[in-house]
Amino acid sequence: MSSQKLDVVVREIAEEMKAREDRGEVARYIPQLARADPEAFGIAVIDADGEAHVGGDADVPFSIQSVSKVFTLTLALGKVGDRLWRRVGKEPSGTAFNSIVQLEHESGIPRNPFINAGAIAVTDVILSGHQPREALGEILRFMRFLADDLTIAIDEGVAGSEQRTGFRNAALANYMRAFGNLENPVEYTLGVYFHHCAIAMSCRQLAMAARFLAHGGRNPSTGLNVVTAERARRINALMLTCGHYDGSGEFAYRVGLPGKSGVGGGILAVAPGKASIAVWSPGLDASGNSHLGRIALEALTRRMGWSIF
Ligand code: DON
């Protein structure tokens, strides 16, 4: 019954979002992302029984960008556990995703693992002396394992585009390196970071990959434990407080779920015990988060009663 209701709600939302004229602005600072179609909209919800409810462009791959930071955080915690928190904080930044200002006063330790500086430090932990190619292979294998889909790949065009123009990220990385908070050659760490941001996935694949976060650390689709229940709770807590940068308060207020956005227009959200959700619409709001993605998630949680509050 509730599965039927979810089906109807997801379809309604996809239709409503396709028809809207306010679509936000597609990211242009990474030239390749400027080519995204602002008319695109996709949604995929995988419920507790593993059933997928999809609408719109749910099977079209897009650049996941900062959504990848949820998965690199999970990998880095798996490698070094709570020692990770010596390299990066757990507090909301209240600043833009690519801001440098706090690093100067805070000894080169980024506020959280989701702002660019924090995600670059996390990538450095995953790299830890290995070749960039090996670290990237590990991240890609992890995504394929979580989504149970070997077709997931990196969009080399997007990675190259950011590599040629990512001067702010280069500044963040060099600045952290000056404080001793980057251990690998800057170009190695940045190379891996740009490439994991350039992973292309569809809403359906992303929602599948995040099932472990909605179900106490275990992916019920594959039956495999990914992390402990405690760690899944903590990753969700960070998504709720930091997942949308300086728009995190607004997202929690309107949607009421842990969520992580990317400048490709994707948002991953987690309704604990109920569903994993991915939406995609390339137009962004002023904080760099998907404009219609957030509106769609707000409609979904309201109609399904899924806010955690
Ligand atoms: O480093 C960057 O700027 C991009 N590769 C990722 C930023 C991002 O997705 C911010 N999210 N809304």
C-alpha cells in the first residue's frame, strides 16, 4: 500500500519538476559542467524492501561531484578510523564550499569533510603513499561494489576540464600542505580528488550505493555490511549538518533529512530505516546546491512524512 503511494508521489514530483520554469543556474566554473541540460530532472527512491521508485531521468548518468565525498569519507574512516578527525573537523563551516578563509586561523584543518578543503584532506588520507591510479581504482571499485554495478565509470572529460581550471582547489591544497595537513604531492592528491568528483552515476545507481546509510550500515540489496551502525549514524549526522555547505540549515529546515549535494546538480538523501533517495537537476541555487533537487526532496518528505524531526 505505502509502496503504491510512494510510486504515485515519485511520479507526481517528477512531473511537477519537469514543468517548473525556475530551474536555477547550471555550474559554469567547471567548463564541462556548463554543457548540462537545465531541463533534466531525475529521481530515484529505493524503499526498505529494495524496491526502486523512479521518475524522470532517473537512469541518465550525471557528474556526481561533491556527492562523491560521502563515499570517500566512508573509505577514509575505514582506513584510519577516528584518527581522521586530526586532519579534518566535524563542524558546519557557514561558508561557501570552496572557501579558504578558515584555514588560516585554524591551522590548515578544514572544518568538515564535505567542503572542498576537507574533501581534499580526506582524499590525501586515502592516497597515503599509493599511486594516484591505485587510490582512484579503490574509490571506483567501492562505488561499483556499493551500487552492485560494474558499469560505473569516471567521465574523463569532466576530470580534465576541472584539472585545467581548478585553481581554487590548487590554492586550498597548497595552503593545507604549507600547514603540514597534506602528505602526498599536491598534484597527486588533486588528481585523485578531481577524478572522484568526475564519477558519473544515475539517480538509481546513487540511491542504490547509499542503501547502507539508510539501513544501519548494511546494504540490504547485497546483504553486505559496509560499516557499523554507529558509523552510518555518524556519516548521516555529518550530512545533515554539513552536506549542503552554507545551505545546510535551510536544507535541514525544509527537507529534514541528511543529504549531500554536488555541483553537477545531484543530491543524495537518506531517510533512516525507510529509503535512500537521489535526485538530479543541474540548475543550482546561490549556495551551489540543486535548486529543484531541494524542492523535490521537500515535496517528497512532506508527502511521505519522512522528515526525521
Ligand atoms: O571541487 C569542486 O569545486 C568540485 N569538483 C566539487 C564541488 C561541489 O560539488 C560542491 N557542491 N555542491
